[in-house]
Amino acid sequence: MSTTGLAPAPAEATPPAPRPAPPRGTRTFEQANRRLKWAMLAPALLFVGAMIIFPLVFTLDLSASDAFGAVNAGKGYTGLTNFTDALGDTRRFWPAVGRTVSFTVGAVLLETVLGLALAMLLRKPFRGMRWVRTVLIVPLLAAPVAIGILWLLILDPTNGIANHLLASVGLPRQEFLGSVGQSLPTLMLIDVWQWTPMMTLLLLAGLTTLPQEPEEAALVDGAGPWQRFRYVVLPMLAPTLATALVLRAVDALKTFDLLYATKGPGGGSDFEAETLNVYAYGLTFDYQEYGLAAAVLVLFTLFIIGVVVLMRRRGGGKNA
């Protein structure tokens, strides 16, 4: 067959010549930079690792012993006895678990709902927005102990301003923190007052990063405010919402100073506000049962890890 009129085949491209290997025994700039980076980070990593590992190992060692009276006193190892004693304690341990869960769930749910509502209100610019945001973060500036003392004065059954306000509108006086039944709900509301601004700021930061096009398209299609929020804004905000929930839930689980400042040792005369943190503190410093206290702290740490893993899995599944 004639090949007249056919274009000549293109010439094969010559592959680039390989870069010459550096002489043996010499280091490239990237290798030297990498080693320098790890050399600079090593002291900080070792320090942080020691600060994390040593307390964990020491607590695990105490939890398997019968340490009592003094941490450095002679002790014998009892295996899992402290764990079985704690798990079998239906008078103090399990009620403390229930109060810890109730306090965390109630406070975090209220903070999330109120924080999301405030974030939606503050999403659009308005006159005086900077002043509103400044006032909003005021509760975050005070220490939890100071917050507890402040609310003790406000909610004092005899001279507190809260009961004076209730009496002025014809409502009966309340015991608030002085009541066995009202103590834990009152502490939840105090926690909500202090930490709702943090949830608001986290969710507001997430809202400001959302694209406007999906919401504008839904508006053109005739979707109302609730429909745009439910089917457009909320799904896009879900990753930020899940992160905020995890951060706040872990922080609420560890609440101690507010409870101790308002209710004192044992969470009150009838242990009405005793969470796992307060219970472990009492075992350590009031009863000096260091082995049992360490076992309670290990169980509490495992409980927190389980909560975080569960929330992250549920959040990841919803966002997938």
C-alpha cells in the first residue's frame, strides 16, 4: 500500500536525563532540614510526652494498690479490687455517674440550642453588632469559682435578689442551691449562662464560612425561613456543630470548680450535686483512699474516651 500523502510519524520524545545521585556520605538540603526540624521539636515532644505518660502510669499504679493515708506510704497491690469495689458501689459511685450524665446532657443540649439561635440572630450584620458580641463573651471572662460565688449571692434563699424578683411578681420563693431537688437543675442553668456564649461563637464562626448560593437558590425556589434552615443551613453546618458538641461535652463532663464552689465537699449534705469529679476529689482529699480514687479516675477517663468516640462516630456517619 502506498504511503504517499500520509504525515510522517512524530519523533519519539527523548526522556529527560536522570538527576545524578549525590555522592555517598553527603546529605541533601531536604534531609538536613528534616533532621533539623525533628531535632528542634524533640525537647518539646519529650516534655509533653512525659507530662502525659507519667500521670497516667502513676494513676494506673495507684488504682491497682491499696494505697491509703499517704501516697508515698507502703502499699500492696490488689489487682482489680478497687475497680470492682467502685463498680459495685450503688450508694455513691453509680448515683454520681447518673448526675454526671444528667448534668452534661442537660447543660450541653440547652447551650447548643441557645447558642445556635443566637448565632443565627448574629449572622447578619446590624447596628451595634460589635457591642452585642462584646457583651456576649463577658461570662467567659470570669473564673468558674467566681461565677459560683456570684450565683450563690444571687440565689441566696433569704437575701438573694432572685427571690426578691420572684416575690415582686407574686411567685413563691425558691430554695435553689439550698434544695436537694433543685440543686442540680440550678447548676445546669448556671453552666448554661456561662458557656452558651462559647457555643454561640463557635457556631457563628461556622456560619460565616458557609456559601450563600445554596440558601439563595432555596429562597428563589420559594423555601421559607424554617425550610432554608432545616434543609440547607443545618446540613452544611453539621461538621462545625459536631465539633462544638464534642468540645463542650468533654468540658462539661470535667466540671468541678463550679460544683465545689457552690455545694462544697460531697456535692451537698445529701450528695445531691456529687458528680464523678467531686466524688473522686472527696475520696482523695477527704477520705485519703488513694487507690479507690485512682480507680474511679481511670473509669472516668475511659468513660470520657467512650463518649468522644461515640460522638465522633455518630457525627462522622451523619456527615458522610
